[in-house]
Amino acid sequence: MNQVILSRHRGMPAQDGAGVKLTRIINQPSLRYQDPFLMLDEFRSDNPNDYIAGFPPHPHRGFVTLTYMLAGRMEHKDSVGNTGVVEAGGAQWMKAARGIIHAEMPQQEHGLMWGFQLWINLPAAEKMSPAEWADYPQATIPELQFGDSLVRIIGGEFAGQRGPIQQSGQRFLMLDARLKADAPVNIASAEQACRLAYVYQGNVSLNGQLVHRGELVRLTAEGALELSSSEDAGVILLAGQPINEPIAQYGPFVMNTQQEIEQAIGDYQRGRLTA
């Protein structure tokens, strides 16, 4: 069977927002930017002390955030006037672009909070475009059955179905493969140069190689993927075309040059971030 795994990585414990405990998978010492993906966090806890303080108002410029929930409820409010609650199975997409200030706060005081936040870079030509936001409830995300297993198409196109989230020019793909025992799933390659898989539940055989819960694997661009498991398992699959531009980052600002970062900081300090 085609061997597609290039390397294996484990996330590291981190805190963000007002002290939310999470696992940083992309953009940590063992795995830096995976162009066009800047960061991937998983937050998962049934202890309210780990998540209740949430992510109070904070700025962004120069990229896209994508929040995808497996369990729990998170509210979004921003400086443009958008508001919405993302629940289990739903996603929220925010193009920060030239600037936005938003807050993401739990809408629960107990129970499991489990989800992901992905940061996707924008090319220089789009970094100063107007901010946008969209909310996609569970029912708007297409699902395809593979026997007892299913694949949810969060973004991009797969097997003739189109997910609600698209990234212009990046051939972006984000799938949630939910595996049942002995019900394999085959994922054809669209040959995006960046292709990643993160196992968030169970253990998964990927083209005959075992990948454990909490592992992210970097994959070759070529070759179909065969996913299977002897138990209930879950895998997030990401793919995209690299932008191949310089990346300058200072916390919530991601631009191409240090001068642009300084401009973003100054605009935020002067209350001009969204102007």
C-alpha cells in the first residue's frame, strides 16, 4: 500500500485567551507553519475551569480563523456587529483581513467543550480587504456515508460535494472523517502541496500505518488515503496550496513584513484597526 506519511508530530499544552487550556498542534516548536495553515489548536475539556474564561475581545489582521465544534457551544461577537453561536457539528469562518476585534465566549457553565480553531493565511493581495464573517450550523455541512462511517465536508470539495467554506485560490480542503469499526474511508488526492491529518479520537490505520489519538501526520501530496479503524475514531484532514509568501507574525497579526506588523499594532492602538 502507498506510504504517504512524511513525519509525525504531537501537539503541546498551551493556554490562550483568558486562560483557556488547549493543545497547540500547528505553530509550536516541533511543527511550525504549514503554508497556508498558520495554526491549529484543539480545546477539549469537561472541566469548566479549563474553558469558562473564554477568549475576551482581541484583534486580528491578515488571515482567516475557522472554528469547528465537536461538543459544546461558543458565542462569537465582533466589532463589525456580527454575532452567532457555534454548536456541535457547526463551524464559524472569519476573514479578519484588514482588521477586526472579536470575542469567543463559552455558552455553557458545565459539560464537555471540544473543538478546533484553524488559522489560514491570506495572500498579500487580500490581507487588507474588508473583514467578513459567516456561521454554518451543523445542517449546512454536507455528509457522505462510507458504510457505517461518514465524512463531513467542512470546506472545499470532495467526491462531488462542496463544503460551505471556501478559500479563493488555495484549493482548501477540510474534512472530518468519523470512522466506525471495519468501515474504511477512501480519500482521493487533489494533489495540494500541503496535506495533513490529525487523529482526534481513537487509533487509525492510514494506508496501513497506525496513527494514534493526538498525532498529526504530514502527508505526501500524491496518493489516495485509506482510513480504517477497529473502533470509533475521528480524523481531521486538511489540504491546501501554499501561498509561498514571507510570513511576519506578532501574536494576532499576520502580515508579510515587520513594517506591516508595526502598522497593525499602531492601527490597533489608535482605534483604527477596522477602518
